[in-house]
Amino acid sequence: MSITLLTTPLRFHLLAASLLLAGFEAHAQSFTRACMMPVTNVDSLKRRPLRMISASSVDPPKPLFVVNGVPMGPAFQPEDIPGRYVKKVEVLTGTSAAAIGGTRAANGLILITTTRRYKPVAN
């Protein structure tokens, strides 16, 4: 599957790409269902420790970023690319991502094409 996003700010593209790759909707629905379950035995809640999971405590799988054909390392911050330099952002998942990025793209692939003026620094 390939989705091409154009003419909106880079932050929106990256947020949309992250949500698509992380399966946000499925996780949000299962979390909502778990929160809405009725409590039938209040004493059982007192005996169990309360465990919270927040977005900051769980490190989601990260996609492989490729900027102008150069694979970026794990320390790459896509927000560092000025929005005026972004020409096109493509999100690839499944076999199309694996065909281009191999095993490093198991969690998806985000291809960012910029104008010639921007030269990324691979790390």
C-alpha cells in the first residue's frame, strides 16, 4: 500500500504516518473498551496494584525514514527538515516497504523527497 501526501505541513505528514503505522485506531478502541468495563467486585480492585501505561512509557516501533534516497539512522528527527524543503512524503507498509527497505523497514517506510537545496545528514 502506498499513500502520497502533498501540500500540507511536514508535522501533519509525520503524525499521520506514525498513526497509520502504529495501528492507533485499533489500540485506541481496545483501550476504550477496557476502560468502559463495569466493575462488579470493588474488593478485587483493592487487592490488585494499579498499573498505568502512558504513551511515554511504551516505545512504539519506529518506521525507517529515507530522505532523498538516503536511509536515516534511529537518531533522525524528521521535524528538523524545514517544511519549505519538503516536496513529497510517501508512507509504505507491508511488502512494498520490505521491497525497498528490507528488514529495517519491517515497521513501515517513510520516503521524504525534498528540494535540491536540502541535504540530509545520515546518522
